[in-house]
Amino acid sequence: MYYSDDVINEVLARNDIVDVIGGYASLRKKGSNYEACCPFHHEKTPSFKVNREKQMYHCFGCGVGGNVFTFVMEYENLNFPEAVERLAERAGIQLPEKSMSAQERSREQYKITLKEMNKTAAAYFHYILKHSQNGQRAYGYFRDTRGLTDDTINKFALGYSDIYKDDLYRYMRSKGYTDEQLKQSGLVDISERDGGVDKFWNRAMIPILDINGKVIAFGGRVLGDGKPKYINTSDTAVFDKSHTLFAMNIARRSRRKGFICCEGYMDVISMHQAGFDNAVASLGTAFTFGHANIIKRYADEVYLAYDSDGAGVAATKKVIAILREVGVGVRVINMRPYKDPDEFIRNLGSEAFEARIQKAESGMMFLARIYSEEYDQSDPGERTKFQNQIARELSYIEDVLERNNYIDSIAAKYSINRDALADKVHGYGVAGAAKPEVVTREQQRLEEQRQSDERPGRTSGSHGANGNKTARLLLTWLVNEPKLFSQLADVVNEKDFEEGIYRTVAAKLFDQYRETGKVTPAIVVNTFQDVEEQRLVAEMLQTDLMIDMSEEEACNAVTEVVRKIKLASIKKQLEEENDMQRVQELIKERKKIEKIRVII
């Protein structure tokens, strides 16, 4: 751990979870909980619950959950130490110096070194661009071909990698970096035959920064006819292209509405120069759910400005599907007759582009227009295919009013019988045809968990699938009704849970009660490093089992749960026990448990 348990618990105690999450989502008091529409997935009915007493949250729709650290880590894309520091700063807590294990210290130093290397390389590339004869070619590309000003070149620290294949390698070695470090950075390839060979040479260089403004990678645009035209740094310990958006460090602070998503970083740079500082782009990869979730943290609407050619239109369709799935609204900017934002702005100017933003089509109307162009509307068969395709797209819309409004608009615009279209949309929805082309990681996780829970003989928790459910229920009852700890002190304990996550949780809860006479569920979450385990723990400790239950029903339910857990534990002990005296004791204990009655 970076910080002691005492420090972590102090930060936890000084950051009320309702106050913290209330800064990200509109919470409303409902009973003992606060609730909101989940900030991690799209929903119309609130299923995101926050409990002040337990200091925990859980979404019963998508499964996210944990304590205040978990929330900040997931929402802000931070690791645990960074979340501790963020919340300590919020509470005005002065943290002690970090104490790290040798492995942790090595890993963090490795990341720091990578960022320092990238920063050093960026400064060198920028220097070569501005102060070398060879750099004038790249400078001319940025200034004359792309129309960038010196201010923009400096703002984005644009540079040039020299014509010599080992130029950066020699420079970085002169700064004390080793071959192994240079190889790990993604800046240089090292081989016995060739020695150090730069990944980038004779290219216009664009530094890629993380959301905090640290250089983590580079993009390079070839000067001349070489191939490939663009290359990016390969993924490293500090750069994951599927979770990095170019210029997000600037765009997230923009006062403009939403984000404008482009295909390339040169489009983004040109747009920022034109005043559209909310422009971002994915890097050398298709738009992913990682990108969508980053956007969702800061905005609820996106304007797509992808190329207007065939490939750009196909990419726009996929991005619409992904953003729709995470609950981000989409509008599409029409850039015809020009191919991309850079070309449009250089020909027509920023005011004309602003006008196109104001007239941007909704994602659904864009799809309708594109499909109408792809199918021959004069051919009855093709027209039927077009109408079926639109009906499928419409069936993905969850909100009834929104769906009906689009049915009205599309039916009117494309001369389709409104009732027939509505019936077809409904048919696709009922038949289950309204499945997006993309599946979220969370949906996949929940399906795998469901299948795992139903799989016979599963023993990762307590005595198979049924045992898992029973273990979860007992732990949930104990948290909801802490007085059960004293009532069950001579009946059940943590050893009655099979080894695994449920025993770990039980041990923490029983220890807390023995030491303090109460339980603090939020502290239990910190026991687990894995996010999926944190979510499972949050679910079991956040669930309210008393809803719509009479006192008699509650007593019967908890009695049944205790009996199942204890009888399963005794059965396991009997199977493993060879001492006859102990066997007799277990048999007597079993008879006693069969007659137990728990009063809440």
C-alpha cells in the first residue's frame, strides 16, 4: 500500500460519499438512500443508490459499486493512490510521505521515467523544428500546408524528427537513458544488427498528452510519399490508445457545449486554432467504449466531424452506436462539399463551420439520410430494405416519446406510412432484434456472472451457486441488521464461509463488530484491489432486504439463511473429520441448528 490503513480510513471518514458523488450526479433523498440516474450508464429510471450510513454506492442496473475511493477511481480514471490524494486534498488532509513496496516503487518510477523521456523527446523534436535546417521542411508543412500559426505550433509543441534514423537515439543516450529504457518507451527499436533505430524519423511530430497534460506518446506524419502516412507510439505502460483522446486535456476545460470528435489530430489542431477548443480525436484506432466513457465524464452530447467520404460515414455509424449505448447524445456535422473539418475551415472559415454546428443533424436523422442514399428509393424492394433498416435503428431508442417523435419525423420526410413503420419498430423491439451491434464490457461481465452463478458445482464462494447466493444473503443481513452479530455469536462466524471473497468479507465484518460494536462496510471495500470484486462486495453490502417485508417474513428469511450456511458448513466438516468425538459434537450441533429461530 502507498498509505497506511489509518491514513486511508481518515480520508474515507472525512469525505462523505453523498457530498462527493453529489458533485457529479444529482442525488435525491429516497428513504434511507439517495438515488440518481447512474453516471456510468444510460438509464431513464434511477437505479443508482448511495447510502450515507454505509458510505457506499451501488447501481442495480449496470453493477458498478463500491465506496468513495472506488467512485473517484472509476469516474476520474485514477488509480487508488491518486484517488486517496484527490480526496485528501478535498478534505484538507496533509498526507504523509508515501511508503511503497519495492515492487510498487519500481513500477511508479518506471512510469515517471517514461513520461520524462517523452517530455525530453518532445522538447528535442520542437527544437529541431524551430532551429535546424532540416526542420524547415516540417515547419513549412505546418505553416504553409496546414495554415498553422506560430502560436498554435508552440501551444501543441509540434516538432520534427530528423532525417537520420538514429538521431533521437543518440540524443537520448547523451541524456543518460539506457537502451532498455528507450526500447520500453516506444521511441526506439533496439536490435543486435542495427543498434538503436528511431521509431520516428523525417516526420512532422505531434506530442500526445494525457488528460493531465503529461506527454505520453507521439504521432508522426511522414514528409513526402513514404508509408505509412501516419504512425503513433505503440501502447506502453503510460499510453493506451483505446483510452486516450487527443487534446482532451484542453477540451475538457472548454466553455463550448459538448465535444467535437474528429478522425485525426491535425483536424483537431486546426479546429482549436479556429476557436473550437472542444475538439478531440481518437489515435490510430477505431473509436472505442474507452473513449466513449471518457467523454461521458465531461459531457452528455457529442458532435461528430468525421470525414465525409465512405470510410468516414462508416466510422460515424459505429461511433453513433457506441455513444448511444453509453447514453451520450450525438449530432453529426455536415461538411460537404469538403472532406474534413480542416479543409472546410480553410476554405469557408470558422463562422461557416459554426453555422454547420448549429444545423448539425441528430444521429438518428443522419442514419436515416445515409440509408436513404444507400438504397434505391425508386425500387420497391430496395425501399423496403431501407424501411426495415430504419425500423431497426428506431427500435434501439428506449424513451417512448423520443422514439415516437422520430417515427413521426422519418415517416413524414421519407413518405412512409406512419402506423406501418411504428408496427415494424415495435416488432423488432419485441422480437429482440433491437440489439446494438456493440456489446458493452459491463453487459458482458453481467452475463458472464449470471452464467457463472447458474453453473453447477461452482465453488469460488461458498458451496456452489446456491451457496454463493446464501453467503451473499447472510452478509447482507448482517450489514442491514448489525444486532444479528451478537444474536448469532454462538451460532455462526466467518469460518462457516468457504474460502474466497465471501469469507474475506465475513472476516472483516465480524472483526469490526468484535472490536467496535458496529460495522463500516466502506472500509471492507478497500480490502479488494480488483474492481469486479469491489462491485460484488458493494452489491451485497448495499442491498436493502427489508423492502416490502413484514417482521415475521424477515425473521423467517434470516433464519432460513443462517440454517443453510451453518448446515452446509457442518456437512463439509463432517466429510473431513476423522475424530469420532468431534463428529458427535457436529451431529448435535446440526440438530440444534435445524431448530434455530432468529428474531430480528
